[in-house]
Amino acid sequence: MDTPSKRVEMVPAKRQALILEHLRVNGAASIQELADTIGGSQSTVRRDLEHLVEKGYLERTHGGAHLLQPMRATFERETTVNAELQHAEKLAIGREAAGRLSARDSVIFDSSSTVMEAVRAAAERDLPLTVVTNSLEIADFAAEIKSWRIILPGGTVRPGYRHLAGEPGESFIKTLHADLCMTGASAVTGTLLTETSLEVASLKRAMISSARKTILLVDSSKFTAPGFCTLSDISEIDEVITDEGVSQDALSSLYAAERKVTVVRVGAGAPRPLGSLRPL
């Protein structure tokens, strides 16, 4: 009997992520159905729907809502909501990615939520690293790790987003020669990687160019219609790590581009890779 009242106390971002995930799977839902999903009241669901409609995630229907598909090309998820979406998938991808790091590597981490999970998993390995990141969240977390040297490139913080973009950070990144870059993307469409922000795309291109090897960390929901601006082609990426929800069509495009692809399982316990494949 206590479960519903406990679930009502969920932070708004978690509730909203559950609503979005339910709509992603089911297409549309009534207010009562969504209330049952989050274990809250209809009034709570209405407030969450109003917020999600205002931010551009949803369109209201009579008695409920459905996802806007495809999202507007310039649509950016809120940082707090994005971190909760496909969270189990991001955890599995992050743990797999952390295994690519070696002691004394220099690594560039972008500000994506999946990369954040790779950082958390890397911290558990306690490797000495030189870390360059434009993410204030990653920098704040990593500052507590004594074996890591943290470098922030500088730039401007956009309202509502805890990351740096623009100058002088972009010029600084271009002077680096890092061992590894871990980055996300707003969307992967065939072999095209895109972003919703010109400034973010430009900075990520500099990150990719400044590393000997780049690993793309994207959950399966990112294989969708392109965002506003081109980030790069998949040919500039050395490995893609994603989850088992990825479609066969998306995998076929990556294999045709002769990229290494690692697909991880999602579920209880330590995630196990389904496969790490590079077509012959």
C-alpha cells in the first residue's frame, strides 16, 4: 500500500522521463494510463504534461498526449530529463566504454549524459587519467578523483545547460593531441551524425579531430531523424557502442561503413556485450 505514495515523491525529471518512455513505446496514452505508470495523481500528470508540451516533447490530445515525431530539428532535451531517459541503456553503454581506458590515458569527454555514465564507471577503475571536458557536471564529479587531472577548455555556459561551448574552448581543444575522445550525438541517421546546436557541433568536431581515436556512445533511441546541423560522418568514428534496442537497419548502415560496433545487453547485473563486430 505504501508504493504509490513513495512513487509520487519522485523528482519531476524522473516522472517526466517515465512518461516520455511510456509514450515512446506506446505512441499515445490517456492521463489515467500515465498516472498508473508513474504511480501518481492525474493532477500531477497534467502538470508534467503541461511542462513537456511547453518544452516541445509532446502534443496534447483529448484526454492525454502523444510524442512529437520526428522532433523539431533544433529540439534539445532538458539536461535533467535527458539524464533519466534510457537510463539503464546509458549505464550499460557507459560501463562498456570505461573498459576502453588505460592508465595514464589522456581522454576528452563531451557533455552527453551517456558519456557521464562512462565517467562514473571509469572512476570505479581508479586509473590515473588526464581528463579534458566541456561538461561542468563531469568536471565537478571528476574533481574528487585524486588520480585524475582535470582540464576545462573554457567557453560560454548556455542558460539551462551545464556545459561550455564556443571560444576560447574550441581553439584550445584544437591544440590538443589526446589518446581518446568519448562523445555522444543528438542523432545518428544512416552514417550521418548530427546535433541540434551549431556551437555544440563545432566543439565536438574539434574534439574528434584532436584525438587519436574516437568512440561514439549512443543509446538506441538516438538512431532517428537528423538534428539541425551536421556533426560528422560515421567514417570519423572508430567505434560505436550502443544497446540491444538498436534496429537491424541502423546496424547495417554502420557495418556498411566498416565501423566497429559494440552492442551491449541491458538488464540486471553487469552488462555483457552482445558482440563487438567489424565487418570483413
